[in-house]
Amino acid sequence: MNCKQVPLVKQLVFGLIEDYLGKTALEICKPLNAAGGKTLRQLSVETTFPRGKCAKVLYVLIRHGFVDVDAQVSVHAKSSREAVNYSLNYQNLLTVARHPMYLTYVRNLFGKFSMRIFCCLLIHGSLRFEDVLVLVQKNTRSQKFVRAAFKRLFEQRLIEPLSIDLNAEHLSEHFYTRSDILSFLSEEASKSCGTTHTAFWRVCTPDINLALQKCECLTSIRLCLVGNEDKIISLLKNKDIQPGTRDACAVRVVEIVNTLTSEHGMSVQEIHEALTSLLERSHLLEQSLADSRSVIIGLKRAISVAQVCFIHTIVKQRFGDTACRLFRLLCSSPQLEQKQISELAMIPLKDCREILGKLLKQEYVRMQEVARTVDHAPSRTIYLWKVQVPSVIAKISLEVQCTILSLETRLRFEKARIVKGQKRYSGVTDRQECFCSSTLLHEQKQAAEARIRKLEAALLRLEKIVLVFSL
């Protein structure tokens, strides 16, 4: 599904731009929504802003990765800048609300100092290494320490050099190989004086989204596993997030057995039974291609299992335990008739009919008619029921986006209410009335801040659900 074709996503993105960068950036971003993008001259004409102002806003948007640059040579263009098209990057814009999750992930992985570097890149969009040194370096932090933190973030694919030279007159592209970057960030390079690097660094959004998706999926899966299987998945998860192992980490079976027997007191037979269950029944583990005696977490299978677990939870909360049992039956079975569903799920036929009707109305199940005669009479027609998981995922994703948009609107309203209350009581001159109004304002502000904290926590929980259901 193309994000540009969904009005709901556009509305959500435009709200994020206004909150994050202001109304001027919003007015410039609206024309960029068109297919093919816009040039700088077209933006200046459509927004009635001077070209210099449009260029400054575009510069900030490009540094944050919110706008893509498409440099094409045109024979009709008078200069190389007129041949550059600018278009919105919807995927990066929708990840603005995940910045607290990014910072928490980096802090847990590498510590507070690396989190400070990562925070600078999130705030400024893109920075040179020398600019980061100015922002984060203290007397106790040498340049060697900053380079080591940069190297860890780069090896984990959490940051990357920007391929476009933002200071070049004609927006030329510069590509840096992995060996060039590592040699620059190595300890030997920090010893040489006068070493410069013109690359702008930015957060590698796709890779950190994938890492967070993996963590959320494994966390939700562990809730559905039995004790021994949960301990194995927990061990592999901890091994998988070690520095320098951004890809799936293969762990030898012997190491798993030694760790679980020494730390958890499990027997070898219990460990092998749990490994067999994870390998052959749930398929959450896979044998490593490089070493048949090692196992890795099957990421695709883990994501699909986590998605199904989330769907079952949503169905249970919205329609009840009986509907969840019926839904699980349809997920694991081919197309079934209503009588078969009633017998297999042990549900009365009347209740089964009502539940199927509710699920069909909300598009959680599908019904197919198989007519035995030409006239399609109901008495001579077979009705088959089934669940299509991809369509259910699309349905839930749309509902989550609607909820995020509603919460973002309410959050904006609560923040505006605080500002409005401060302006309302700012002109009070009487001393006693001023004391009463300040007390009332303080109480109202505390209540509004409590509501804001709840809304922000709810938005973060919804972003985790979006991560699980993102393809």
C-alpha cells in the first residue's frame, strides 16, 4: 500500500511536520506531496515564499531525511539546481514519534554517552563528525572516545554517512565505502592531526526500525511460550544484541546447553526437548547455514508469530474469549462451514452465527458463497468462512493510524490549553485575585500535564504495535 495514496497518512504526516518544524515548513511540504516532486522554482511560485526562504527550509528538511533529492539532468533547465526535484519521504516522517524509543534502545545497548551522540543527530538531522565533537565533547571525553562511540554506532548500522554533499554548489553525490569509514573512525586515525572528513552523518532509520521490530516481536512471543522455550529465546535474544552482531547471531547448541544447565539448573533432556519444539513445531529457530550445530532466531517466522499473537489479543479484547477461540480455529484451518465451526469450536450454532456476523462486519473474517444451483438460492448455497491474515493486518494498521491521529490531535489540544491558560491569567493585576488565579492555573496545568503524559505513553505503545505490523 502506497503511503501517498492514503489521506489518513497525509493528515498524520502534515500534523507531525507542523509540530516538529513549524507552519512555514508545513506550507512548503504540502506542494511536495505531488507525484514527481517539485523544483525550487515551482515551490517558490506555489507557496509565494522567496526562493531563499524555500531553500533554507529544504536544507533543514533534507538534513533530517524528510525530503528526498532527485537530481536529474534536463536540457530545458538553465542551471543544475533547476533540474533537482524534491519529494517527501513519508517513511522517515512517520518515525518522528519513535525518537524516544530510539534513544532508549541506544542507551541500553551502548550507554548514555552514545545516546547523547544519537540524540544530537536526531535533533539536528545530519551533522559532521567535527560538529558532533563540539556538541558532546567535554574535558573528560577525548576525541578518541568519541570516535570509538561513533565506530560502535556505525558497526551496528545505527548511523550512516549521508550520500549527498549538502554544502556543494550543485548538490553532487559522494559515496563512502565501509572501509573508508572504519579507517577514519579507527584509533590510529585519531592519533594523526588534521584529519578531516566531509561526510554528514545521520540516523539509519530502516535498520534501527528493524532492530526495534525484532525486539518487540521477541518480547511478545516470549509471553506465549512455556518456561524452557522462553529461556532459550531469552538467551538467543541477549546474544543477538551484542555490539557488532547487528545480523542474526548464530549460537552453538553446546553453548546453550552449558549456559542453561549452569544458570537455570535445567537437564540436558529438557533443553533438547525445548530446542526440538522450537525447531520443528513452532519453527522459531533455524539451523545456521554456516554451522549445522548452531541455531539462530528465524526473524520472518518470529515476526509472523508476533503479528498473529497481537491479532488474537485484539480479537479477544474486542469480541470476547469465545470469538477469539473461533478466530484461532479459522486461522489454523482451511475454509469451514458454519456447522463445522460450531462443532470444532464447541460453540452453540446460534452464538457461532452471531459471532461470525460481528467478525464479518468488522472485516476480520471472509465469507465465500459456493452455489450448488444456478439460482443461488440460500438453501442450496454453501457458505465457507476463512481468515486472511494479510487483510486483517491491513485493517488493524489502518485502525491504529486512526487512533494515532486522534491522540495526536488531542495532545495538540492539551498543549494549546496550557498556553491559553497562561495568557488568560497573565493580565491579572489585583494581588488577591492574582494569587487565586495562579493557584488555579497551577492546578489546571498539573492536570493537563498528567493528561499529556498519558497521551504520550499511549502514543509510544501504539508505535510499538505499528512496528510489529510493519512489513
